[in-house]
Amino acid sequence: MIGYAVVWVEVTTDIELFSDGVTMANSTPRLLLAILLGVGAVVGGGYLWVSQNEEVDTYEPVDATVVHSELGSSDDGSYHAAITYEYTVDGQTYESSNVFPGPGSRSGNDPQGLVDDHPEGASVTAYYDPANPSTAFLVKERSVLFPVMLVGVGGLTVFVAGKELVERFAG
């Protein structure tokens, strides 16, 4: 949304930039806010990418057993794979419901397929953090779309808002 507003500011020729009466003179704080949000999106996307790559590359495989597997639904009508599994590291048993590496949750393009591939009672391979065995994930897969999208939208927002700000103060 911010990216759209900033792009619209760039291409408009009217003195009034927004429908709420914001003019050239008082829109600078909005451009600065857009730049800050854009930088935040770039940093957040980078963090998601690095975090999940670190997990995929450093977590150790372990035998696990699926104890619960169903297709769950969210309030927005979307579906997700709700899978819980148990695994043992150094005699200690752990339970996790993290399906993918990295922060946040997702079920990929096929949540029903994940549930079908991981039925209750199935023996599967999970991947755990050797430094913190209570942290694990089930599917060794990197998500590219969301981190790249955050970095791209954030970068575009910073570029367009920054360009507008530089032109405003230079010209």
C-alpha cells in the first residue's frame, strides 16, 4: 500500500498529492515514513531469508513420529497443515509443530498434500537445532517468494520515495 502511494506521488502532476488534502509542503513526513517502512521491509525480508537458510543448512536430521496431522482453517478462510511430531535427542523427547524452517508459518502451495504425506503415526525425518534441540522443522524447503517480495517492495518504495525527496530538496 505504501509503495502504491509513493508511486502515485511520483507520477501525479497536481499540487494536492492525496485526496485528504496533503500538499507538497506537508507530504515530506509521509515520504520519510515510506522510506522507513521500505527499509524495514528490506531488513525483514533479509532476516527471513538468512534465518531460514541457516536453519536448512545447519539443523541436524532426526527420526520423528507424527502425532497429529490435519488440515486446519484460519479465520480468513485459508487452509494450513496442522502437523505435530515428536522426536528424541540425547534421550530427551521433544514435540514441535513447525512444518517449515524460519520464522512464521506457512503451508506451501498444497496444505492438503502435506497432511497426506505426513499422516498420524508416520515415521518421518525432522530437522533440529543442535544448539537448541527443542527447535525443529519438518520439511527441508526454502521459501523464496515472501522474503524476495519484501525486499523488492521495500527497495522499490525506498527508491521512489527517496527520489521524490531528493528532487524536492534539490529542485
